[in-house]
Amino acid sequence: MIKSELIQRLAIKQPHLRHDDVDLAVTLLLNQLINELASGGRVEIRGFGAFSLKHYKTRLGRNPRTGEIVSVPQRYGVHFKPGGDMKARANASASDYKIIY
């Protein structure tokens, strides 16, 4: 699902709200989440999960094209840990599908 699909589905489920209002609410929510992470904070949504930053130290890597060893600078990545309700629902729906190899 992409952002526009989320907005469309929410607008359908909430017919008393204008589409522009739903778009604004989703955009503000996502911007607040991004701003909190950018300032080094953590965002937890009960039942859904928690977003936090993970620090990756400087390391030596390899250029896959040339094989040359290069220095990869330190960086931060976003880490998501799903909540209990999300895990339970995902596992329940995943058990309905058979994986064929």
C-alpha cells in the first residue's frame, strides 16, 4: 500500500471527512513521525509497533563492481519493531497461506 491508497481507503471509511482533510491528517502524522526520528527520538504506537534509529558504525566495505575496498561512513537507519497485536494478526493471516517452494 502506498500513501495515496491509504488516504483513499481512510476517506472511504470516514465519509463525513473531506478527502483533503484525510490527506492533511496522514501527511501531518507522517511528518511528525519523521521529525521525531530526525531529532533522535523514538515513536511507539501501541499495538502497531515502535520506530527508532539504529546506528551503523564506520566500516570497510567492498565496491561490488571493482572489488576495491572502500570506507563506508557511519550512518543511521530506521528500525521498526512490530507490536504484539501486529505480530499476532500477521501470524494468523500468514498461517492461512501455504508457501510453495
